[in-house]
Amino acid sequence: MNMLGELREQLRSGSAEDYLCKLFEKVERSKLNGFTTLAKESALQQARDFDRDRSPGQGQGLLAGVPIAIKECISTRGIQTCCSSRILQGYIPPYDAHVIERLKAEGAIIMGKTNMDEFAMGSSTETSCFGPTKNPWDLNTVPGGSSGGSAAVVAGGEAPCALGSDTGGSVRCPASFCGIVGLKPTYGLVSRYGLVAYANSLEQIGPLTHTVEDTALIMQIIAGHDGRDTTSAEGKSDYLPVKEGVKGLKIGIPKEYFGEGVNKDVEKAVWDAIHTLEGLGAAWQEVSLPHTKHALAAYYVIAMSEASSNLARFDGLRYGLREGEDKDWHTTFSDIRSKGFGPEVKRRILLGTYALSAGYYGRYYLKALKVRTLIKNDFLKAFKDVDLVAGPTMPIPAFRIGERINDPLSLYLADVFTVPINLAGVPAISVPCGFAGHLPVGLQLIGKHFGEATVLQAAQAFEAATPFHEKKPEVV
Amino acid sequence: MEDVIIGLEIHVQLNKLNSKMFCGCSTAYHDSEPNTHTCPICLGLPGSLPVLNKKAVEYGIKVGLALNCTIEEETLFYRKNYYYPDLPKGFQISQYDFPLATKGHIMILGDDGAERNIRINRAHMEEDPGRLVHAGTIDKAKYTMVDYNRCGMPLLEVVTEPDLCSPKEARVFLDKLKSILEYLDVFDGSQEGSMRVDANISLKGGDRTEVKNISGFKGVEKALSYEITRQKNMQRRNIKVVQETRHFDEIRNITVSIRSKVGAHDYRYFPECDLVTMRIASWVPAIRDALPELPDSKRERFVKEYILADDHAKSLTSEIRVANFYEAVAAKASPKLAAVWIADVLKGELNYRDLGIESFYPAQMIEIVNMLAENKITEDGAVKIIRTLLDRIPIEVGGSPSKIAQKLGLGKAEDSEVQKAVKEAVAESAAAVADYRAGSERALNFIVGQVMKKTRGKASPGEVHTLVKAEVDKA
């Protein structure tokens, strides 16, 4: 279902300004706390320009006049980009990320920035300096994270689409918890230029939308080579139109993704989904990803190690938090970092620093890299037999706000099915596949490297055969 | 001084590159306002990513080959993590395992006059940090300012084995390295701070100290000499030399201990994932083929091709610009005479004035050497012309050497004029003639002096001496 395409057509004959104003009004009444900054002035100006200029050739972009919400950690010129951290509050970037340039070139209107776990470190959007974002399906539960703001505003109808970033599940987890579509592209497919790094060898920017076709549309815009990101892949693929049907597709079901620790309702919804795909003509078989059990440990060692270095630049000297009187260099930057970072960020910086220390590097970081290779090989092996791998995105539905925040280990465990995908660098989508009680469940479809087209194809066929994407939360 | 052990780490700015190591900012920041040669990348703004300047790697390989190093098949960058205000990312992109070049060597003339082989441990690439600036002196300034213009300048760090035996050898090594770098056209040593040296020094059996960030080769020599004295004094008094980092105070010419920053440094090196591993093996053949003639081979060629004395050849080849100047002159004037006049006279005059060879033109030198060869001017006259040109004495702005010779009346005296002066002087110097006849050879010098006076120095003293002797003997 091409919702964004339809919206674009409606705006062309109607008023982008009116539509945007309605969204902004909704955001202002909202209890979700999904947006952190609204770029009202620039967005409305852009909408008015769009409405005024009806000359041929104008407004032809793929997202012409369509508003989009952007996660806090993606650099937007002139709009605060603080990663929901005190330490970066007040930082207004002088440049646009590659994806923002691409979106603007296609006529999209940047609505504002969305809430996230501080520096993308979390799966619940509770560690933000702006306070937690709430799940539109149940205001007492988390929207997932770290792109919880982006997922919540899309699910809650405050923005038609959004960008998030996914380091260990940060697009797919909130997509799953909020009942929308979220894609983590193949590492290297979308330029990271302008994405504030948490763990740079793992993360990608990805769309959060209501429908699979909308995700394909955004991928059409943001994917492709960018010389400013050395890890950006050459070449350009087409994601539109999404190929129809799943006849003949072979889907692998990893036995390690079911069983202990997986909520029964989640497991049932996912199996139902697999049977639906089977009914549509796909074949499924069991596959094994034997190193899954080591994925979490490897992921956290790598992510925290990289984070300890990536976050070293935040010293308050050039931008961001600068409080109190300056003392000598070491005291001043230590003070700023003590005040500016929240406890989860500090925990990860400390653990990452430790893992990279002389004498521990081989025991932790190097070992984690080896496990990473094994996990990648698991996928490569599985993909010799199957076209896709399917399983639950999250082992559980959204949990209650505050329930796990003081128990980091249980929070980390919830990432068990999302982090292997980042370690392997393969693409994966989460699509709504049912409910556990009143809370949405996500089906994760994992593809080969640069196999987005197949992932989207299967996801779209599933979506077309099921009603879940049409269910809307009753937002207060 | 065989009990002194010195190793050097030299940071060379590859300042002949147009853009910085990982961004498009210009490297020509030296005359610019602070923080004007910056962008999101070299300022390390959140979300920015480095893109490697391939030309910098090419330059690095060039240097590696010239230092007789092995070039690694693959090379990659690492992050060196530490906090400092001049380091906007909180880490420096550098190399660690798999540096660009390893295990090289260069020959220098040792203190004992013999050629010595100095081994190169490695040469690796990294980015320069910014620069801290203090209003007034570092002790008295109330605050520190940071200029990020230098940030991201491409640096090559050359690390020697501890093969140097004296401060003088260290200096000779650095001169040689600089010479090679300039031959390769990757480096301009005239820019401030373009080469910075960390020196490790120990006495046999003692712990070593590291003197960091010395700029200027004279500084290196002085810092090392000071350290030797200091360490020897400590040994004499049975005080243990502690392994530490020291700073060279250029004003007082001493080294001082720098309080080490929170214990031993752990830089937590790990691979920079924003850059990919580069296979450089395939780059090497083309770069090797395009390597220019280096100082040692040029020297050998000068000796053979122009039949020069070895020290003249050495003096003419130590700087590429001098070598090029010489060859331009030697193409149109006597190569031997040109060598003497450039190596012995011109270089001295330039040195004295702290000028480079670019202050003089080959065309001027060609004219001077040719006038000398044709006996049109005396050697004194030639020196005067060189000085006049260097001092920009405004007798004739842009004047050619021959015109200056004319203006200053430096043209060699006509034979008849000299003959006349000799006759007059002999006639006027009866006493000296008598002394000479009485057996005093030296008495002739007085008469020669009189002739020189009469010809206002335009005659050659040697020739005059011969003429005077003949005139007196004849009478």
C-alpha cells in the first residue's frame, strides 16, 4: 500500500500547509512525547512554497510536500541535533546529513526531531534527557528504542513517516512495539554521513513507516553511494515497484529464535505469520544460526568499545554543554562529561574503555570481532539454502515504562534477535504480524547482503494478506 | 660518545599536498586567521566522517621507498584515543599494526667521518591535531585558545631505531631526511612547525628519557646535548635517571620534566571502522618508477658528470633547489668553476644573510662564472657583485652582473693600464726595490700593493706580482 504516494497526490491538489498545521496541532496535544524539536517555521515555509508553486516540474519529487520526522541523532542544518543527551543540548549543526539532503531534494518537509534513548543506547526510549516517549498503543508502556520517538509519532499519526537509526535493533524494535514497518538496511547501503555515531561499524539509518511500500519509497530516496562515507557501497538499486508475491521463495526459520525467553503470544503470532507466507506460496525450512547465543556478548563489547571512542569528542569545548566556571582542562572536561551524560551512556563508555584497554583488548574486543565473523558466517551458510530468514523481531511485546530501566541486563537480553543482524551487516525488516494482548508484535524478515528487494517483496506480500497494518492505536 | 643511544621520531607535515588528510580543507593555512581552514570533518562535528586523501598515501609510499622501507601489502588506520583540547574528536586517526612502511635505512656521515647506516623502524601516517595558542607566555596566560586550522594536516611519522650516537649525528640525520623529503617534493621545510621531533635518549645502561615536540634541528642538537650532560651528572652522583617525558625549553635551552598525564598512557588503539583497509601493494611499482633522483645518487652523478670534488658535490646536492640551481648554471658555464663559486662562495653568502638559493638567479651566476672564466673580473670583483645582488644595493635595480661590474668599476684593468701602473710603482719605490735586491722577497708585496692601489683593485694580485717581479728583475 502506497500511503505516502497517495498523500503526495492529495497534497498536490490540496494544501500541504493545512496538512502540516493539523499534524503540528496534534503533536502539541500529544501525550506521546515523541517529538523533541518541531521545526515549525522552516517546515511551514516549505509547505507554503510547495502550495504556492504549482508550475509544471515543481513538486515532482518522490516526497514532494510530505512531512517527515527525523531521529535526534541525524544531523539537520539549523535544527538542534542532540541525541537526547544533555551534553549536546544547544548544538545546532551547520550541515545536513546525506539522507537529509536526499529527502530535501525529493521535496520532503523536515517536521522536526524525534526522541530516542540517549545516544541510541537503549531499547525503550527511557534514557532520553527529554523524558521517556510513550507507546501509542498503551501510554504506560515503552515504544521500544532507541528510535522510539520516530516509531511513536508514526504509529500515533503525528507524522506520516520517519527516519530512525539501527545499531542493534533500534529501528526494528520500536517498529515492532508500535505496530509499524521498520527497515535496517545492509551495512553500507545508506550513507552514515551526518549520523551521530554510537557504534559506527554496526549502524545504519532506516525508515519507519505504516506500510512496506512506503519503506521502499524512502529507501529509493536515501539508499545509494555517497563519497563522504568510505563504507558506502557503490551502485544504486531500485526498490520500486516492490515485486509481488512470494511464490517459490524459501524461508529459513532459525531454531535459535524460538523457545526459551520468547513470549508465547509473540511466538504464536510469528508462527501464524510464517504459515501465512506458506499459504501465499513460500516454502519454509528450519535453519540453524548456532552462534546466536554469543551474539549479545559480542555486540555489547563491540558497540560499547566503539562508543567509548565515538563519544570522546563531547567535551563541551566547541559545542554543547558548558556549565559553571572553567578550571584546568582535565577538570573541566571531566565535569562536563559527568554532568552531560546519563547513567546508561556512562556505563557503556566505561565498559567500552575497559574492553579496549591494554591487556584486555585481545580478551574482549578482538574476541568479539571473531564471534562477529562466526555470526556472519552463520547467515552466509543459511543463505545458501534459503532466500530469507524469518523470526520474531523482539522476544517480547512492549514492556511497562520503568519496568526494566534499573535492570540493564534484562534490557540487553531483549535485543537477542536484532543484534545478530547488525553484526552480520545484513538487512532486516520488522512488519506488524499480530498482537500479544493489546500490544503489537513484529515479524522480522532477514535478507542477504543487499537483498532489500527480496525482504520488501516478502514483507509486502505478507502485509497485503493481513490486516495488522490497518489497525490503529486509539491515541488519547 | 659511543655510550650515547639516540632514537628519533620525526613528524613530517606533508605540506605539499593541497588538501588535508581526511577532508577537503586547504593546507595553506599559515597566513590565515585562526579557525578559518576548518569544516565539519576536521572539526570532528557530530556525524561527520573522514575520507582518506589518497594522494597523502601516495606521498607516504614515496617517502617509504626513498627511505628503503618495505611497503606493506595492506595498510589500515587506527584510532589513538586520548583527551586534549587540540584533538576535536577525542582520538587521533593514526596507524598502529600494518603501518604504511617498515624496516628501512638511510646512510649518513657519522661523527668519525665514516658512512653510517641508520635503520628506520617504520613510517606511518596520521592527522595533525590543532594548535594551542596562549596570549603572552604559557605560564602567564589566563586561558588557552585553540586554532584548528592545523587539525587534519597530513603527517608522516618516521621512527628510527636507536642507531644515532651523538646530538650531531641526530642533526646530520635530520638534515639528510629533510633533504630526501624535499627531493621527493612532498615537503616544504620552510613552513613553521612542518617538522617536529621527539627524541629518545639514554646513556648506556641507563633508562631513557623522551624529549617531546622539539621544533628546529638546532633545537634537537641542543636538547640532546643538555640531556646528555644532565644524565651524566645524575649518573656521576649515583642518581637513577627515570624514564619520563621531558619538554625542551627553547628559551633557556634546557629540558624539563612534564608532569605525566594521569599515569602511563593507554591509547586504546583499535581499528578505525570509518575507513577501510587499503590494498596498496599494487600502487608501489608506479610510484617507485616515478621516484626522482635522490641526494646520494645525484651526488655520485655530479662527481662523474661534472668531475667535481666529493665535498663540492655533497654541498651542491644537500638541497634540491641548490642542485637544480647548479645544474642550470653548469649547463651554460664552466661546471667546475660554477661548483666552486656556488658551493664555496654563494652558499656562504646566502647563509650569512639567512637567505635561500631562490634569492639568486642562475642567469646571474652564469654571467659571473663566465666573466671569471674569461678573466673579465677578478675573484674579489665577483664576490662584490654577488654581495651587491644579495644586498639589493640599489645601484641598478635588476642590474645584470656585467652592468654592476661596469657601474662599480670592477672590470678587470686593461693590460696596458696595469703595465703602466707597474712601471710607475717600481719607479716610485726605490727603497723597496733596494730591499728586494738585498734579498727580501717580501719587499715586492709593497710594490704589488701600490699597483693595486693605482688600478683600484681591478688587477689580479697574482698577475701583478709576476709583472712587478719581472719589471724589477729587468732593471
